[in-house]
Amino acid sequence: MTSTIEVEGVSKRFGATQALAEVDLIAQEGRVLALLGPNGAGKTTLVRILATLLRPDEGRATVAGCDVVRDAAGVRAQIGLTGQFAAVDELLTGRENLELVGLFYRLSRAERRRRAQEVLERFSLTDAGDQLVKTYSGGMRRRLDVGASLIGRPRVLFLDEPTTGLDPRTRNDVWVFVEDLVTAGTTVLLTTQYMEEADHLAHRIAVIDSGAIVAQGTAGELKDRLGGDVLQARVSTAAELPHAAELIAALGQGVPRVDAEERLLSVPTREPTAVLIAAGRSLQEHGIALEDLGIRRPSLDDVFLALTGRATAVQPDGGAATDDPPTRTPVSLAAAPARRLPRPSFAAMRDTGGVAKRNLLRIVRNPRLLVISAVQPALLLVLFRYVLGGAIHIPGKSYVDYIVPAVFIEAVMIGGMATAIGLADDLGSGIIDRFRSLPMARPAVLAGRTLADLSRSVFSLALMVGLGLLVGFTFNANTTGDIVAGLALVIVFGYCFSWVYATIGLLTRDPETAQIAGILPFFVLVFASSAIVPVSTMPHWLQDFANNQPVSITINAVRALLQGEPTHSWVWQSLAWSAGIFVVFFALAVRLYRNVTA
């Protein structure tokens, strides 16, 4: 049988932590391979390497015949990924989430609409398909998340603990879906902490612990490794569990498994009859009341305990659903044939447009963020105009004409902070991981985000123009073209500077930290500039910096254009600074995006 996933000697370290240690693994085509292990065992690290989200330190791995390092784009064209958390955008509808993924798989508009409808029907989400995802329950979000990984008809599907936190009925639906996928020819790599799930779905199981594969085989083969039966006792009260465990440990082979909720103790044994009698006698002599005592065949829980010395996660409450699952509409789940998607420039532009549209929808559907982004520069303008304006004298001009162009720059810089916050939020929610696992142009996520956030800057600038006129600002430009050029210079600078914030968002990875970190360059560059007072009034040691930094130069250029004054070389210097900031931070942000590790 053909191997779809091959892992040879893969190792990965994070500092002093050995996440994976020379892992070897093979998954056969059209089969389910379950990767079983406790939290921190290395399951997710291996999945991220196979999904091209991480690079291994050593070894090699191929997915659908494509090397995960040398041909990462080829891998992403063949896979679907469902992470540990539902990576769906709550400010889009369910249908919009699915169609967006279809866009990045290079599907035509008609095809992505058709497949989105199929997924909604398959996962009983048709009635909620045009509702915002923020109105969905947790189970609905998870079903949508799993469905999104099917839009591209992947040959290989990675499911990283897909049923954690789901109710029994939804869990059962996911199990049926996995079985249908495999019947259609898809290879599934499933990570789980649930023994029952692995036993039910997997053709083969690999047990991983502390970054190493400690056993592989079918469920039956792994159970046979214990070479015996299991003694199981249920005590009457949970308080008796520790004492009972000590007594049973002396009779069995290995460490007893304790289930406090069910008051159950179990331990492997090679002499079931003798151990059963001895256990009953010992427990009775020590006054431990029993509800049940018996011998059973080993389970995967027992195998896992014997291999790792640790119990697994608590089993899903209730197991598989006992009521009838919702009616499922048959849809095509067959994996797409092996394909290598073209990557022409127009496709990258389409990816960027898709991301930009997604973020524009988020802005429109959360208008309070627009208001918040405009309130801060508005407060600054009022403060400078009516509180500081009477105390600051600008030779030859009014203070309002001096300060308003600076507030224009401050407005677009404040608006650009949304880029840092939004990217950090997408990282935390898992949406960035989804995007990075798709066959889309790598810079598109960042370019689409900055372009969409540019609309926020334009909105803030328009409000500041109106507010400036209300507080007495006047345009004294020589021509209308100078006014347009001045405002355009503000927008260009704001967009280029948003790449600084994109870098901050990728570095901090937390919305609150990103917001705090974004204030630092704003504070330094605005207050140590010609924004509020002439540079000549500053200490001599500060004047050289204030005269030559990009915010001062851009403010001087905008003031000159809007007030009909000589621009000297400020316009060209401002454009040069903007271009330099863009080139440096675009490259840095894309590099950080490519190498996101968590």
C-alpha cells in the first residue's frame, strides 16, 4: 500500500526543550493514523512540521510525495488542517469563512460557492450559514472549522485533537465524517488524548511520549503487548482509592490506573485468577468496600499507562451519542487528484484582495473600532488647540494652522496600530496557522491586512480634516493639487508605517502587548518632532534627531503643501523615508510571518 506520509529521523528543539527526538512514522494512503499522547508529548509539534508551519531541526518528512521543507508549497496544495482550536473568523458568516478558504485554494467563484454549500449541508449548518460566527455555539464553530479544512478536497487531512470539548453528539458526527473521508480515499493523521477515539477510528496507532515514538501498531497489536489481562476494582467511596491502589499495586504488573470520578482502579496482570482472589481477600482484610471486582481484556488506556507510566486524559463524557445523528446530506468527499497550483502574480494579488476584503468586512461589522481610532487624534487636536494653543507661540502663523497637519500624521499612525493588534489577535486565534497552511502567497496575509487597515486611516484623516476646519484651520495652498498632494503624503506615510506595526504584532503575538508596544514608536517619533512645537525650542542634544527623523520631515512637507509654503526637499525626503520604512519592515514582517512558531 502506498505511503502518503513518511517521517524519517525528525527532531525539533525549542531552546532546552527536546520537542521531538528522531521520530520515524509512516501513514498509508486512505487510512487513519492516530498519534496518541499526553499534553506536551510532541503531537502538535509533529503536525505543525508536516503542515509546513515549522521546520524540523533534523531529519526529513514528505506529505503526498512533497518534501515539507524543499517543496512546502506543494505540500500545502495537498493538505487540510484543523488545529486544536476553531480557527474561524467570528465577524464573518459561516459561508464567508468557507468561501474565503476556497479563494485561497484558487477555486472559481462558482466552485467555492458550491463547495461551501456542500460543507454547510454536510455539517448541518445550512440554517446558520449566513449568520455571523460569533453567534455560533462552540460545537457549531468546531464543525465549521473542520468543514473549512475540506474545501480544497485534501489528499491528506491533519486533525489535531478535533473533538476536544465537543458534546457526545457532535463528537459522533465528527467520527462519522472521518470514516466517510477515509472511504473516499483521504489519508487522515489524527492526534488525540482519547483512547476510545483512537480505538474507534484508527487503522494504526503511534504512541508518542516526551517527543519520541514509544510504540506503533494496530489497536489489537498494542493491546497484545501487555501479554495478559487487567484486574479492575470499583471501590465504594473515593476516599478509599489511595489505599486500595497501594494494595493492588503489590499484586499487579505495573502502576495502577486510577479514575477518581468513576472510583475505578485497574492494573495489568499475567495471572488473572490468582490475582483476582488475592485482591478480593486483601481489600476485604483492610476494610475497603467494593462495588465491583473483576478481570477484563486490556484497553488502550492500559497500553498507554504501561508505555508511558501516565494515565491519559479523561474520556469524553458519555462516549458516542446514543440518539440518532442529524440527517447528513451526501456530498463529494473524494480527495482531489495530486495537483501543483500555479503561483502567478495575479493569484498573489487575488489572495491579497481576499484578505483585504475579509478585514474590511471586520471593520464594517465592528464600527466602534473606527470610532475609537478617531477619538484619540480628535482629543489630541482639541487639547493642542484649546489647552496648549494659548501658551505656544509660532512666529508668523497661527498655532491651529501649525498643529492640524501634525494631527493628520498622528491620526494615521494611531490608525495603523490596528494592524499590530489585529495580527496578534489572528495569531492567538489560530487563523494565521490556517492561512499559512493554505496554498496562498505568503505576503498576502500581511499585505491584505495593511491595505484594509489603510481604510481606517483614510476615515480618521477625513474626520480630522473636518474637525480641523471646525476649530479654525484653513488651507492656504497655492493650488488644489497641493492640498491633494499633502493629504496623499499623509496616507502614503501612514501605510508604510503600518508595516512597523505589522512587525510589532508578529513579535508580540498578544493584542494587549501589541497595543502597548505600538505606543512606543508613536510617542518617541511624535513628541520628539516638529509636531507640537518648533524644533528650535528643543534642547540642542535633541534637535539633530528631531530635525532628521521621518515624522518631522513628513509633517514639515505636509505643512508646506497645505499652507502654500516652500517645500524645500521635505517632500522627497518624506517619500524616501516612507520607501525605506516600507522596504525594511515589509521584509522583516514577511520573514517573521514565515517563521511563526506558535
